Amino acid sequence: MAGLPTYDTDHPAEMDYPEHERTYEGFLAATKWGSIAVIAIMLGMLVGLIAGGGFIGGFGAFIAVMVIAYFVA
């Protein structure tokens, strides 16, 4: 059986809303740039492995997508 809580349930602690908002903004930024990076890696692999661009072509495609995303996103 669960024990009784040892903290005060009638008077909860104050929330630090600026910190919550900053954390959420960081989460959104990490999600956005993580998704962009995965897409850029996939396009780089497409160019490098399937389209015959080799390592340099694939890496160039990756860099190009990341630069475009930086200015568009």
C-alpha cells in the first residue's frame, strides 16, 4: 500500500513560469533543428549513395540543406 505523502498538498510550491517557458522554447528549438538535421542527413545520403555524388557531394548536400534551413526557418 502506498504511504502518505510527506509534502504539503494543501499549499503547493510556486511555479517558475519564466523557467518553464524558457525550457519549452528550448525543447521546440531542439525538435525543429533535430528534424531539420535528420532530413539533411537523409538528403545527403540520397545524393552521396544513390545519386552517385560520393562523399563530397553528400556532405555538400547536407551543408546546403542546413544553410538553407538556417535562413528559412
